[in-house]
Amino acid sequence: MQAWRVHRNGEPDEVMVLEETDRPVPGAGQVLLRVRAANVNFPDALLCRGQYQVRPPLPFTPGVEICGETEDGRRVLATPALPSGGFAEYVTADEAALLPAPEALDDAEAAALHIGYQTGWFGLHRRARLRAGETLLVHAAAGGVGSAAVQLGKAAGATVIGVVGGADKAATARALGCDLVIDRRSEDIVAAVKEATGGRGADVVYDPVGGDAYAKSVKCIAFEGRVVVVGFASGTVPSPALNHALVKNYSILGLHWGLYNTQDPDAVRACHDELTKLAADGVVKPLVTERAPMADAARAVQRVADGTSTGRIVVLPGGGTR
């Protein structure tokens, strides 16, 4: 089969190589899946760079989430078992963790529903307890993770403020349903949030960026607000001033969604049921902006790494969409 492999750490478009290799062999409790679509995530870039919390042995294949097909023809969502990731024609995955692909979504959309939307749902509902009528501030609102949070925030009845970088991404965020879009390149985030909320600030902040995004967020957080720390796409891990959290009465909430797979798998399945219903009702739909052929996977991962993409780029090893 064909698979993209990483033999040394570095930038994705420099270290990912398309090779012929053997199909992975399922271990105990695993199944072999044919990859129908593999969604590109920022962790794929971190895996290539050797900067992810999991460091599979070299060589490995990146690709942390797929829509695949079982030997009996079922469409499923899975997180492949590294080092044999999703940018390949076949993967292995834990059978107990397979989730049925929503019928309302095609392969590319289904592949993009899993990690990003689960992260958004757990972040907004389980960790931040977002309530209808509250104001949600989403950083990188036109990106893969941010776009999911925007849709889920609107579904929850929140007023959603999206922060983006550039006019094209601002247009995307508006189309997603943001009530207000702030272009961080030309506007003052803190002033804009305070003006939009009558000085109160954002009740919940969804931050997959870190760095300056976090610093600006805590300057416009509401009384008893909640900052959900999802990731550090900026490359800078902030150092929170806990005295500031104390005097302003806000909470800093960490979210590592992967832990729920081992600590509370029933909650993951319940979340998937909710996401499937929202997809069937047309309330959420992954923003797939590009369906890339297998040959373009390395370039796709690099674009996500560089922050130049909007929505989701999905790799289609078989060339189809369903």
C-alpha cells in the first residue's frame, strides 16, 4: 500500500515521503480499516516536528483522524494507532473506540467531525459550562478547531465573537455565523470585545492559539469568565499570572480531549451521539475547504502548520468522497 512516512523530524513538506509499504497488522483488540478520508490536524505537523506529546518511533505515518471502512463495509470514524497514522491507504485502530460515521456527512466531512468537534463540545460544555445568552470569544475562528467551536457556540445559544487574521478569514468566520468578527491584524481585540459586550467582557474564551491571544483574552474576560486552553498554535505557551485570575475572578481551564478516551469513554460516545444529531439537523457541518489527493498530503500538512489554511483540508487516499 501507499503511505506517507517520516524518517526524521522537521517541517512536514521536508520530511514526509510517500512510500510503498506493507499494510499494518492489527494487534489484539484492533481492526484493519481502509482509509476513505484523513483529516489534517495541527498535531500532524507537531508529530512531524517531534513536538507532540506523543512521539512515535521513526519511521511513522502521521494522520490522527480518519473516516474509514471496515472489512464488512461499515463507515466509521477512528483515531489510527500510531506509528501507522491516517495518511495511508490502510490503518489499524482500536475496535472499541470506533464510532459510526454520520449518514448526513460525506467521508471528508465525517473525518473532520471527530477530534475538532469533540474538543469543542467538551471544552464548551463539559469544562466551561457555556450557557445560552453568554458571550463566547473564539480565537482562530476560521481554522479547523475554531470553526467547530463557532458552530457549537451558536448551537448552544451563545453570542459568538470570532478572532481571525486577515480579510479572507474574516469573511469565512462571518459565513460560519459569528455575530462579530475581529481582525487581529487591524483591530484592537480587547477594545472590540469590551465595546461589543458593554464593558462586561467575554464569558467564555476558546483559545487554541496561546501566546498573545491568551494575553489579550484575560484583559477582556468577564466576571466569573472561563478561559478554555485548547492548544498553542502560535508556538508560545503562555505563563498565566494567577494573581490576575484571583483579582478578576476568572477560571483557566485546561482541555486535553484525548484523556477522555481512557478516563471516560462513555462520555466520548455520548458526545458523538449529540454531534451526529446536530449534523443530521444541519446545525453543524465541518467546513471542508479542500479535498486533497494522496499526492498532496505533505503540502496540506505544511499549510496547516503555517496557519495559511481555513477550515479543514482532508486527504482522500482513494480519490473519492464517499
